[in-house]
Amino acid sequence: IEKLAALGQLAAGVAHEVNNPLAGLRNAFELIKADLTPQHPHFELLELIDREIERVGAIIHQMYQLYGRTPQRPTEFDLGQAVRDVVNLLSRVASKRGVSLQAETADELPRVRLPEGEVKQVLYNLMQNAIQASPPGETVRVRIAGDRDEIAVRVEDRGAGIPDDVLPRIFDPFFSTKTGDVHAGMGLGLSVSRRVIEALGGRIDVDSRPARGSTFTAVFPAGAEISQEEAGDAHTEHDPEDPDC
Ligand code: ADP
């Protein structure tokens, strides 16, 4: 456990340190890019560099989320709107793959009191996975259902599903089956999501059938009192000075 904590601190430290030179790289590259015309012999490499810089940025961001995040303050917001925001953010990614991303959200939903950015990140990761798992022509459906205690966001795809021997490992950090793909993830999406949502007092449920598809359900606490309490816990839980951490 101690070794793991030390490793986590190291990872967070590295992530933090890499961010600055990365920002420098990104700025310098933007300048170069602005100067090169499509006639330049290496013009097509620009896209590649761009993508790879973004990829490094995403990895760093996720590592930071996983090991070094400072909990955000909870605010009151409409979860249905948050779902629609994330759907809008990903709709281009989805349509590029020929996948349709549909949110079915009721107009009247209880508002939640949670850190909105963290909630959106969890939803983003689940929807992105569902899109990546879907063959062209398929639809990813996102639904919200809630009662007084909890609100569940279901992300349902009709992809290949997750084989039984893979299922127990999908929440492990750096576990990914997408290694062959240039746009492959780092295997941090689900581990980050689980860590984030559990700190909020929620959970992620998975139901997956090979050849039928997968449904990931993010369950958030609905009560304002509960989430405030949890947010308080989350602050002490991530105190870097705490020797028990
Ligand atoms: P990454 O997306 O970078 O691979 P994740 O932690 O988000 O990392 O996911 C880990 C693994 O879980 C994926 O590589 C994939 O094998 C599996 N997985 C996650 N979501 C789905 C899904 N909707 N359908 C099928 N497999 C999935």
C-alpha cells in the first residue's frame, strides 16, 4: 500500500512537471504550423504532431486525475443538462465513426449538488468508450433515471461487449484492449472514472454481453446533504500531508 501511494505521488509529480514543457511545445508548434503552407513537403506531418501532442496532453491529464487531483467544489446543477453538454462535445467524434450518440433526458430532473467538472469527466469517459466500442451505423443511447437517493446515467452501446476474462480487469489502471489503434486510449478512463465517482459517493455498474453490447451505469448520489458530506470526506481523503493516505 505504501509503495502504491509513493508511486501515485511520483506519477502525479511527473504529470505536473510534464505539463509546463508540454504547453511550451504546443505554443511553439502553433507558431510553426501557422507559417507552413500545404505546399510544404512535410505538411502532412503537422496533423500527426498535433494529434500526438494532444495525446500526451490527455495522458498527462488523466494521470493527474487518477493520482494527483485536488477535489473540486460541489455546485448545484442540472444533471440532464450536463449529459447534453457532454453529448454535444462528443457528437462530432461519434459521427466521424458513423455512430449516432443520443441522449434521452427528461425535462424535469432533480438537480444534483456535485463537482460538475468531475461528473462530466466520468460521463465523457463512458460515452467515449461506448462510441469506440460501436461499429458504424450503431447508436449509443444515454438515459437518466433517478429517485430521491440516487440518479443513474446509463450509457448503452451495441458493440462487441466485454469477454468474461477481460471484465474483471477493465477498471485496472493502464489496462486497455485498444493498443493496436493509433487513437488508442491509455487504459486510464475507467480507473479514473471509478476513483472520481467513488469519491463522490457513487459507483459505476457494468452489464456486458459478448456480441450484444455493454451498458455502463454511473450512479450519483442525488441528495444535497449526502453529496456535501461526501465532498467533505473527499477533501480529507486526498490530503497529501495525511500519513494514512
Ligand atoms: P481505454 O479506453 O483507454 O482502453 P478504459 O479504462 O476506458 O481505457 O477502458 C479499459 C478497457 O475496458 C478498454 O480497453 C476495453 O477493453 C474495455 N471497455 C470499456 N468500455 C467498453 C465498452 N463500452 N465496450 C467494450 N469494451 C469496453
